[in-house]
Amino acid sequence: MSAVAPPTKPPRGVKHQKETSGLLMSVIRTLSASESNEQRDREKAKLEKEYKRSDQKLDELVSLHDQDLTQVMQLFGKLSARVTTSREKIHAVKENLQACKLLLHCRRDELKKLWLEGIEHKHVLQLLEEIDQLREVPSQLTAFLDKKHYLHATQLLVSALCLGEGSLEGVEALREVRTDLQTKKQKLHSRLLTELTSHLYIVSTHDVVALRRQGSGRDGNPLNSPFQHAGELRGFARLPKTRLALLDMNVTSPNTPSLRAGMSSGMNQTGTEEELKGVEEDVDAADPEANSEHFMAILVECLALLNKVPDIVETIKVQMQTELLAIIGRTTQQLLDLSQQPPHSLGARSTPLLLELLQTVFDQFRCVAAAHASVLHSFAQAADRHRIDVRLYEMPDVWSKVQAVLQLLLTDYLDIQNIAGDPQQAPASFSEPTSDISVYFARRRPPRQKRTPLFKFDYSSHALSINSYLKEQRGPSAKEYNETGQPQQREKLLVCSPDPRNITQIFIPLMKFIEEIEHAIGCTPGSPCTLNAFLADYIKEVFLGRHHMMVAASIESATKSVDAWRAITNPELMRGLGLSRPLLQSTVTVERCIQDLRELMQALPAYAEHFLSIICNILHNYRETCQAAYRGIVQPESEDKRICSAAWLKDEDISRFIKSLPNWTDLQAQKMTHHRRRPLRREETTEEESPEDIRQRNMREAEILATNLGEGGISAHEILSDVGQLKGLAQLQESMEWFSTSILLFASELPRASATSPGIQVSSEGIPAMPESSVKALMQLAQEFEELANTCLLVLHLEVRVQCFHYLLPQANNYNRLVGGVDSQEPDPKVLELSRVLVSIDEAMNSSLQPRKLKYIVEGLGHLIAKILISSAQYIDRIDERGIQKMCRNIFALQQTLTNITMAREIALDHARHYFELFYLAPEEILSGVMENGPQFSELEYMNAFQLVNRSQAEPNYGAINTHLSRLSDILGEVGITV
């Protein structure tokens, strides 16, 4: 039977057609409406046929499902038999129960007494077991605490306390046990607080400290710490993803009533059950503290079980600042230990330690903030599970304490308290007329106006709040107590000396961390955090003012002292700057101020535009000062006197002509090539030129100068007779050229802001993009310094030539006749004086100017002197053989002087000597020489020679001279003039 398959139900989709009542009604209507029996017979036959077909179909179905029907009937029979048997057994049970009821009713009192005794014995046994358990609680609790299984310990303690204060409350023998448990509860509360504080501020930062030790311990150099090279967000990178999520999740608005309410609403929305299940503790774990986040959640759960959440939250809030200060103290001590130097000997060179201190502290504060976010999340969950009504602190509260601690740190290292206690005076702006240092060279100095204090840091808005804050911190949280119970200031342990300039080393990483804080607490643009406002107030109201004062004082001392334009750089400084010639000390001082401001532009990029404007103002005023110094040299006090060389240079045509000469363009080309190669070093370079090119340009210049200066002579007040003034002018030229090169290099390296470029990023590294107008103004100032340098060099170039005219070109009635008792063996006193002046100028220029510039000044003097001497023939009344010898002696003396200066023979003076040797010849001999050898001089020079020869005769023959001049014109017309 068991092998027979059970009956199967027909498919649900197979439906057989069912006869409806419509067929029967149709048959009835047909029979009623039929009029004859034949019609009724036909209907009867039709019905019988249908019945037969239905019977046939039924028989087929019965035969088809016969086996299934048989099986169903057999199963139904079995079930029916079992049901019958069960009914009989139930009936027997009912009868037995009824009989038991009757029997029990007869012994009711005895049974009740036994039942009550059983309950009493059971309760006594339970009490004994609870007493035994309670006696074992201290030892079990100690075991759990030793293994740091705090959740099990807390649950055991809470259950024991409930037991002791519940069913066993009346047991007097357990009074000591209960007291001991209460004591252990208080100790457990303190221990949980200590553990939670440790994980919040020590364990959470352990990775940072360990990495710091590992990085610094490799070579003992704290500057090689990985914090100097790692990214600013590496503290976040080491945290689990859940912590990062908690950081974002727990950033709430300051207007939120409590974090618990927000978390409760969040859990009600999500409906997650895992957060409501509580935390579990693994007693088999080797290190319960391996997962710090889970361990802190266990601690929070324990505190919730002890009903200490409100107290512990308040304690964490109160101790937060003290613990953050402790982090700074531990990090400071660690850095000092690694540097192996006492704090008083660190000095300014230890400033990198301050930067590393801040970076390490920032990383630790990030970890502490992440730990607080995790703890707040655990507190919120525990409060919901245990229905605890508590107002939790928020993440903005944590960041607020971080900012407060960093303000205290900055107050110590930036020396704000000492600065704030001293009255300060801000210097007048560099652009103010009263502070224009060029007035030093004015003929009448204006009376110095008394400076008035512009601000005091004590009375700034933020300083008042900071001072109040510092007063509050002088309470117990910021002080320690001595033996008498009196509060005392906390000991300051610093890695470097307090200095306002420390801000330049820490500004960029500090601003990066401030941006993280503002992002974390949700600051909107225009409403910075308190640390950002504190830093901005300090820089604007203290640092910039002090630095402005120092720069103004330094520049004023360098430019307004008695020897400001005589003091030059020492050899050691020259080697440091790569100089071959000394510079004015004032120029180097100003350049150092510019470089200092440039470094500040990099260190404080948010204020780079401000520093650039100060640089432009300094350069503008120093340009005025240098121009005043130049005018003080080339413009005497008397208004009716003038220096010929400077006056000539003011003429645009003459200036343009001198600058168009090849020697000037070659000099500028050499300077540009030299500056492109090494912008700030003075390596002398020269370029070879052909002798013919040099001769042609020198002759051209001498011709032009002789044409313009050869009329009327040069008086003594029109020259710079003091060589010291010429040396000062040379030093000014060298300084201005070096200074302009430095400024141009600085301006060329400045990034320029385009119209579509973003604003200045305060935490960006390097100098940010500066406005195009400011950079152009800087380049314009550099070009003006270069122009002043060029002017000084051109004045020196012209001054040497003007002095040649002054000493060699005879003025009215100054020349005696070169006849008779003239001493032909000694040069003329004027020539000797010019030689002495040229030697003095060469010595002064050689020690002040580079060789290429000195070459520009002295090159071509031979041609000019030759031109002057040859032109002087027209001013000589008479000359004889001794006079000719006198002129040759003059030429030889000057030639020897120039040879000693240029270290090359001046062939142009040989040409002048040959000209005066013509006077040994008769006019006919001179004409014959021109016909045979060609003209050696110009027609005008030959004419002057013929006239002087004629004047020197005892009886001048003017008819003969006209004949000679006519023949000269004919000869020169035939052979052409080629001099």
C-alpha cells in the first residue's frame, strides 16, 4: 500500500464544461411550445442521446481514476479508525482526571501545607545562592578589572548592588559587603573616567606620537621628522572610515538643543535595531583595548549602567582644555628631549621645532576630535537605550576648546602678552609726505613732526576678549595649586624663544588647520572662527605695525645717517653677495628689507598684496632719495652754477646721441647678456671689437664733443673737481644697477593674476598671483633705478671729457705765445694737472666700477685729447721750435698717462704729435707731403696749421698764405680727404 502513489489533483488550469440550467429551460420551453408528439419525440430522442453520451463520459472518467479513488477510500478508512481510537483514549483520560480530582479533594489541606513548605524552602535556597554569589562578587569583580573586562565587571557590580539593595537588603551580615560594593562602584566610576580620558587624549594620539618617535629616532635630527614631509591630512587617513563618518555626522548647528535629540530622531527615521542592541564584550580577546573605538563604546555603556552619564559628560567638558594643554606639554617635552638641548639655548635656529610642534599637535588634535565624535555617538546610543535624559556637548564645543588652547599656544610663542603690555607707535605710511626720506637732501629740511600712536593692541576688540579669556584661564583649570592651596601659574615649556616673527614659520600650516576647523564647525563665508579672527587681529594690529616700524627705522638709519652715502659694503659681505665692487651700504640695507618683505609674501600669502604695496612705497621713496643724492652731487648749491656734464645730459639730443654710439650699445648688450647668465653676480665679461671700429666711434664722439664744447672753454665751477664726488657717483651707479637688477628679477618671478583667476588662497604655499598693475608699477620702479644708474655712468663718461676740455682748451688770453723763453723740457702745468686728475679718477673708478664700465669711461680719451690739442692750434698766436717741442712734450706726457691707465698705446696722440711736427716744415714742404703721401689731417686742420706758421713768421705774408690755401684746396680736391 505504501508503494502506491497518492492520488493527484487535476491541473488547476483544466476546466470541464458544465451544463447550465439554460439547457433544461430550453427543453421545457420546447416541450411546452410543441404542438405534436413527433416534435416531443424528437426532443426526447435528443435528450436520451445526450444522457447516453454523459454516461459514457462518466464511465470513462471512473475507469480512468479508479485506482486513485480506491486509494483515497483506503486512506479515509485508516484516518477514521485512528480518530475513533483517539476519542476513546481521551474519554479514558477524562475519566481518570475526574477520579484524581475526587481523590485530591479529599487530601486538600495536607497538599497545601506541603506546597507552602516547598515554596519556602525554594526561596531559602535562592537566598543562600544569592548570598554565595554576592560573597563571590568582589573576587570576580577584581578578576574582570584586572583583565579590563569593564562591561562584565559593571554588569556584575550593578546586579550585585541591585541584589544587595533588593531581596538581601535586610541581611545585616551583608552590610560590609554592600558598603564595599558601593566603594568599588565609586572606584569603578573613577577608573572608567580615567580610561575614557586616556583613550580620548592619549591612546587616540598614540599613532602620531609613535610615528614621530620613529621618524626622529633614525638619525636624532628632529628636522627629519616625517611630519615635515607628510600631508596635512595624514591624521585622518589613519582613522577608520567609521570615525570619518562620525566626524561628519556629529557636526551640528550651535542652535541644536542636544545631540541626543538629533541622534534619537535619526534612529527613529532609520529604524535600525543594531544601535539599540547595545555593545558586547569579548572576554576571549587578547587585548581588550585593541579596538579603541569599541573599547570607548564599552566604557560609555558601563557609565550608562552606573547611571553616571550626565556626570561624566560634564567632567569631560570641564577637563577638555586641561587635557589639550597636556598634549601640547607632552609634545613639547618630547621635542626638547629629542633635540637634546635646553630651551634657553635653542634661539632663533630652533624655529623649525615650533613648526614641527604645531604640525604634531594638529595631527593629535585631529585624532582627539575623531575620538570625541566616536564617544558622542556612543553616548547618544547609550542614552537612547537606557532612557537617560542628558544634554551632550557637541563637536563645535570640542573645536572651540581646540581654538582656545591654540590661542594660548600662540600667545606664548608670539609673545603677545609682552607686546600687548607695551604702548606701540605705528610708523607713518611710506607714502605719506612727512615720512619721505628724500627730504634729507633738501636744501631746507622741514621740521620733524612728532609721531602720534596709531593704535594699542590692548584696546583692540579682539584683544579685550582675549585678555578676558586669559583672566578666566587663571582659574583652577589653567593653574596648579601649591602646598598652601594658592593657585599658581602653569609653567611654560617652550621649544623656542617667544618672538612675533615666529608667525612667518607657522602661518601657512596654521591657516590650513583653521580651514579644517571652519569646515568642521560649518562656518559660513564672512564669519570666521575665533582662532582665525584672533590670528587676523594679531597680524593686522601687531605684527604688520611692528614690522612696518622696523623697516622704516632700518631704512631711515641707512639713508639719513651722516655717512649714508659714503659707507660701503665690507669685503666679507661682498663675497657673500658675489660682488667684485663695493656697493652703498644703504642700498644693500634697502635690498635686504625688500628681500625680507618678499619672504613675508611667501610666509603670509594672505597679506602678500599688502607687502607688495609696502615694497613699492619703499622703492618710490628710495628712488627719490637716490635722485636727491645724485642731484646733491651734480647740482651745486648756487643756482647760477651748473655742472656741464649733467647739464649736457639733460639735453635730449645729446643724450640720445651718446646712447646711440656703439660703445654704449655694446656696454648695454654686455650687461644684458651677463644678467641673463647670472642675475645677481658680477662676473666681468668683455667682448672683442675690431680696432678700426673702436677708432671710428671714438673719432666720431671726439668730433661731436669738440664741436659743442670747443667754443668758449669750460670754467672751474662747471666741473666736478672733487674726485671723492666722482667716486660717490660711481658707487651710486654700481649700487643702482645692482639694485635695479635685483628688483627686476623679483618682479619677473612674481605670478600675475588674470581677470578670471580665483582670489588669494590664504593657506596656499608660495607667493600668490599679484595684480597686474602692482607688478607693472614694480617693474617701472626697477627701470627708473636702472635709468638713474645709466645717468650716473653717462655723467662720469662726459665729466672726464669735460675736464679734458677744461684743462687743455685755452680760454680767452690764457695761452701765451709758444716762442722765446718757453721751457720745452717740462710739460705745461695744465697738462700735468690733467694727468694727475686722470690718474686720480682712474684709481677712484677702478675701485668702484667694473672694468667694462671703466673701459667705457676712459676709452676714446686719446682721440678726444688729440682732437683738443690739434684744435688748439687756432688759438696759438705764434710758435717756434721750442714751442713745438713743448707741445710734443705735453702730448708725450698725456700719452704716457693714458697708456698707464688703458694699458695700451694711444695711437691717436701720435697723430697729434705728427700734426705739431708739421710746424717744423715750410708750407711748400707740407703741400708736397700731402701730394706724395695723401692728406693725414682734415682741410680745416691744414688751414689752421698754415695760418699758425704764417703768424709765427717775423713778417707775416697774407698773400702767400692765401696762395697756399688755394693750392691746398686744389690738392685735396684731387686726392680726396681720407684722414
